[in-house]
Amino acid sequence: MSSRSENPRLDEAARAGWLYYVAGNTQDQIATKLGVSRQTAQRLVSLAMSEGLIKVRVDHPIANCLDLAARLRSRFALDLVEVTPSDPDSSSTTIGIAQAAAAEIEKWLRSPEPIVMAIGTGRTLKAAIEQLPPMECPQHKVVSLTGNISPDGSAAFYNVIFTMADTIKARSFPMPLPAIASSPDERRMLHGQPLIQPTLALAAQADVTFVGVGDMGPQAPLYEDGFITETELKALQKAGAVGEIVGWAFDRDGKLIDGITNDRVASAPLPSRERSLVVALAMGERKLPGILAAVTRRLVNGLITDERTAAALLAA
């Protein structure tokens, strides 16, 4: 008898359930997207529920997602890959992967053994943290890789360390710095502070790390959120930047851009990919060059993405 993951009917039901419960589609929209009648769409959603495929997320490995994940893992020598379904009509860069990332983060936090978890910043990571259930994790330490101060002196909106700490009741270690210092000398001075050095050392010891990948197009998050100027963005683009992780801008070969803003980034370096897991949460066409560079150069060794992005990475 075939296993659940080999049952095409359950595969279709899982996809319908995901579109309904996670992506928020109506049954008419699901029918259109799957090319079935409304009655069939209704039955598929009901089947997903009756078979126990629906909890908070789809609890069923969709065959195409499994195949894409296996191919990505092999192609880029990744240690962890999770591929979620894609909503064909959605332009969201968080839907689906935020839920999958929350499940992976929760799995690590359920460990009774103490771990150090490092956290980046950004819209996708914020969406993932908002999916976490309340937990009691006093045995763990959660450390921020990047500063939590915006250019105007306010708390950075997409820095998630405080929200996460409040949700999971773990010891948290924020980085009380600007994301990008005003000069290389200021960064050296800030990193030399007694309050900062232990946090940088703790980040380097992380067992697992979760980060977003920012694009470097006209609507680059670093620019949109006021961390760099338009002139700096154009200079980074001219230098070949295609993506950034916690402020570190890199080119299509995954090499950090010399100077410009990278000599002022106050973020901690990414933890070792040789002895720990560093997982990128990213999807979408705009982020594709950055994701491709990050996995090719092994800036990260884990990836949570969606079907469309996974297929595009394999075709690149």
C-alpha cells in the first residue's frame, strides 16, 4: 500500500488545504488555481481536514516540494532545505515560508538541551516569529546578529529579538548598536565596548541561525528602511551587489563588496557554516540573485523557500 506522501489525491488535498488555510484563498479561487470544479475544491479541502493534514500548517509533504528540496540539497550541498507550495497569484515574499520557518525554529526550541540561536532581521523573519506559539525556553539563549537601532535613533522595526524573547521566555541578547555605523572607526569603537564583545562572542557560538536575504534593487530593504542612502545603494549596485544578509552586501559570486557600506556594518559576522546551521528564509524573483549567490558561495547552508523560487534556482 502506498504511503501518504505517494498518494496523488492526498497530495492535491494538501495543496488545496494550504491554499485555503495558509494562503487565505476562497474555494472558488482554489478551484480556478487547481483547474477543478468548486465542488471538487470543497471536497479536497474537506479531505485535507478529515485526513489530519491540516493543523496550523499543512502536515503533508507535497511530492513536488519534496523533489525540489532534494535537488536543491544535492545541487548546492545544503544541510537543510524546506520547500513550501507557491500560490500562483500571490506576490507575497513571506507567505508559506514564514509558517515553515516557524515550524523549524519551534523544533529547535523544543530541545531540552541548551542551545544558542542567532537571529537576523527583516520582514520574512518577523513574519515567522509572529507564527511561534508561546513557549517556556529558559534553557536557551537567543542572540541578535545585527543592531536594533534605526538611523533616527528609534528601535529598528524589523528587529525581532524582543518579540521572540517575549514569546518564548528565553534569555535574549540584543545588539544595542546601529545596523550601520557612521564610519569604520565608529564601528571599531562600538565593537570594542565591554557590553558588545560578549554578544559578538555568543553569536559566533550559535548552534543554529535564521536570517533573511535582502535584495539590492530599487526597493532594497536597506534603502527603504533608511539604513543606506540612494547614493550608497547605487554605489553598491555599481560594485555588483545582488543581495545582503544582516547588512553585509555581496555580489553574484557571494563575495562581500569591498568598502562602501560593508566597512561600516556593525552586524556580527555570520556564524560558521562548517560547525553550525545557518538557514536563509527567502523567496521571490527580486531576491533570486541574492539567494543564488548565498547558496552557491555557502554563505548559508540551509534554505527555506517556495516552489517557484526553488525551480528558478535549479534552472539558473
